[in-house]
Amino acid sequence: MLAYLNLRLKLDHLERDFKMGSRTTGIVAVSILIAIFSVGFLASTFPTGADIMTIIFYNVGGIVIFLGFAWWKYSQYEKSLNPEERMKEAAPTALATENA
């Protein structure tokens, strides 16, 4: 949403396939969505009636476990590639599509 807001504020002159109404309509709509998301995020991060340290432990612990698992699985995937596939995987997307 922040990227879309930045696009409408600074790069609205660029041609693209879809625009959500006028510039003002797009900016207002995405600003409202950002505000709703921010309130919901803060409300769910710090619920009332719970110990703050428990909340932080669960939130941080969950993120650490999730990222650790993702990192482990991606490392396994990278190890399964042969050197040619590994170079193709590591190349930027623009270069990978040009060589395909």
C-alpha cells in the first residue's frame, strides 16, 4: 500500500494498464486502507488483558521460528541445485528472462 501511495504521489504520470480512479481518489482510498491496517495491526499486537512480555515472546518467537524454518528450507533447496541452475537462480530477474 505504501508503494502504491508513493506511485500515485510521485510517479502518476507514468503510463500503466490500470488506475484506480483519479489521482485524488487513489490517494484517499489507499490512505484510508493504510489507516485501517495500522489500527488493526497495533490492536492485535498489544491485546488488552495480557502480560506484555508474553505477547512480545509469542510475536518475536513466532517470527524467529518462521524465518528460521524458511531459511533452512531455502538452504536445502539451494544445495539441491547444480552449479548451472545455481547461477541462473542467483542472476537478477531481468537477466534471467533475457537468456531464457
